[in-house]
Amino acid sequence: MLVLRPFIRQVVFRAARPHFRVIAAPRYSSTLAEDVRSDSTFRIPLIDFAAYKQATSLAEKRCIADDIVNGFKEVGFVYLTGHVIEPETVDRVFQKSAEFFRLPEDTKARLAWDDPKANRGYVQVGRERVTTSLDAAEIAALRAKAPDTKESMEIGRENHPKFRNKWPQETEAPEFKQTMLHFFQTCHEVHTMVMKSIALGLDLPEDFFDNKIDRQDHNLRLLSYPAIRTSLLLGDGQARAGSHTDYGTLTLLFQDSIGGLEVQNPHTKHYQPASPIPGTIVVNAGDLLARWSNDVFRSTLHRVVAPPAIKINATEGMTPTRQSIAFFCNPNFDAIIESLPSCTSTSNPSKYPPLTTEQYIVGRLAATYS
Ligand SMILES: O=C(O)CCC(=O)C(=O)O
Ligand SMILES: [Fe+2]
């Protein structure tokens, strides 16, 4: 599958409005590290993971692994194509998610999220305010002034010894549970594979992460952003989802065609659109992977803002409904996250003390919800 590599290198996604702009870059384009230094050439690399799965030698795998690691080092985000998830599977999850959010308010309220340790259940509009702040009072003030305009449903691993998922009844949402559990398993498998490639790209044995990420302590988040007058999204700090980083190893993000996701260019600090590319997964590195890699990887700020609006009259625009599905991949909750041996040296000592996944994630979740 090495033949695919030159092709992928030529198809360079330039993050610039309007959406859906994929530009064939010159054959001998500059490197990613050079491109991301300016907003006009900023790009999120598109990586064909099929080449990794089909590689017949470690050297072939290393090529893709290097591209993936480079993407997380320079941008913190990549678009993944050639993964194992069929488009029909993703379509079905979107359909079942939309059906769920159409349930009556009191049905959803019965399933309300109520405990950051469990992190399961329905979160109504305005209840979460994602932010980088760690200060509870500051987050509460932000939530009051500019709440996230989204609702979500959080699903954890089904076989947890202490915490139960909050499922609607089968008669209320037929095949919802089965669809989500199947998708959870599929995303777990993608995570395991991508982490193998990351291990290789960081000069570790390919199976380095295997026994640290096998417990499926992940979180599947169904997201629904209701239609809203665009003027309500344009105020100070106002967004569909405020600027934040994710907490775990990787996030696998599936978005519909509406747009609005933006990624901060780490060099210029300006936000650039991560426009939907059909069939791809947007994959970003989270805080724990950045910490594990001693900041070799970036956990990049991102947010969801108003996409190009549909005019409802001469002065007012309406921002259409948007759906996305985020699969937050985590290490095992009792895994100790300490700087990886290949990311530290005497001249680059570890920047962070060790901590467990649970300590980090439960602390962040407790701060961001009301
Ligand atoms: O909806 C999206 O596109 C992004 C959502 C997100 O970043 C999150 O929930 O952490
Ligand atoms: Fe996020």
C-alpha cells in the first residue's frame, strides 16, 4: 500500500473558508512543520490508515506511524481515512442519535447525567461549559454568561462494576442501545490500532500501550446542537461549544456536513476551520496523551462556532441544527501516566509528576458541569 503515500501527500487539506475546500498541493510541497507556521498555509494532515493496516513490514508501518506522530506534534489534529468503520455504521449512529434527541424532554430528563465519576447520561443545553479554566467559580460565571448551546448523551463501558449506563427503554428508542454498544466496540478497536502506530512512531514497541488501554474506560458522546439564531452565537465568548482541549489519549470525532468546528493554529493562536471531509474521522490528541509524551504531542484548543448561516430575513441568520459524535478514548482509569521513556532525556527531563487517568479526568469533569 505504499503506493498510496505519494497520493495522500498531494491531497492537502487547506483549512480556509469556504468549507469543503480540498486543494491539490504542488507535488513537492513544503513540510507540515513549515506549513503550519502561517494561517494561509495551515493544514490538518489527511492520513490514510489503510496503508498501516496492510503494511507487510515494520518499515512500511513506520512510514505511516511517522506521519501520524508528526501530525500530533505539529497540529494536534489529523483527518483519518482508510479506517475500519463503514460509512453505513456511522450513518446509523447519527440516525439513532437524532432519534434519541427527539425524545420528549421528560424522558431525557429521567436519564440525566448526575455524577462526574460515572459520566453517563443526558446533559441538557447549558449544563456543561467546556473551557480550559480549572477554577470552579470562573467556570460557573462563564456558564451563566455564555453557556454551551448543545445537548449531549454520554455513554461509558457497559460492563463497569460500579456504574450503569442510562439507556432509554427499547420501546422509546428502538435499537439505540445495541447500535451504540456496537459502535463503542468498533471505536475501541480503532483506538487500539492508532495507539499501536503512535507507539511505533515514538520508538516504542508496537504493543507498548496495549495493556494500558484495554479496559475500555472510554466515553461515547452523542452531540446535538439545536438550531439557533446566529446573533446568539456571535456575542463575546459565545459558541456552540467553547474553546477547550479534550482530556484523554485521542478523540475520534465524526461530524455531519454543517461545519463550525475550529482548531487553534498553535503557532499563530488563530482559529482555523476543521471542515467536514466525508468519510474521515477527525482525530485529536488529548491532554493525557500530551502529558504521557512529555508535551511532544499537542493537545490543541478547539471550539464549535457558527457555520455559514442561512438568512431568515435581511438582518437575521439562522444557524442550522448540527450533530456530531465524539468518542473520547482513555487509558485504563488506573493506568499511571508518566512521561514515556522515549520522550525524556537528561536534557529534556519529565515535566509532570505521574498521576492516574482517573485523577485527571474526574477532576476535569467535576469542574466543567453544573
Ligand atoms: O462537535 C464537535 O465537532 C466537537 C465537540 C468537542 O470538541 C467535544 O465535545 O469535546
Ligand atoms: Fe473537544
